[in-house]
Amino acid sequence: MKQLDRVRLIRERAAYTQAGVKAGDTGIVMGENRCGYCLVYFDGEIVLRDGIYQTSEIDLAVREEDLALLEE
């Protein structure tokens, strides 16, 4: 995987669940593979609260073997 690839999480792990990510969630790779892990920003929502835009994205180090590359 390389930076800016779109990916889908294909495996459940306790660490992912604790962070709020589950199998089927999609995101974008932000950085290169390090020691078998990629930093992934998982898609969230943009909401307006009290006049301020906020996002619910989750960034998480994920094992590359737990990701599937999405075709564009």
C-alpha cells in the first residue's frame, strides 16, 4: 500500500474495535508502511455544532494484512 490509497478494513481486532473501527470501514492511507503497519484515516462525518465544523474521522495504525485496496 502507498500513501493516498483508498482501503477497506477486512479483519476485526480488539485494538481496532476499541478505537471505534470495524471490518468494512473505509479510509485513506496517510503515510508509508512501517514495520507492517499503515496509518489510515477512516472516513467520518462532518457536522456543524455551535457554528463550528467538526469531523468524526479516526486515525489508526492498521496492519497492512488487515486492509484491502479499493479500486478507483
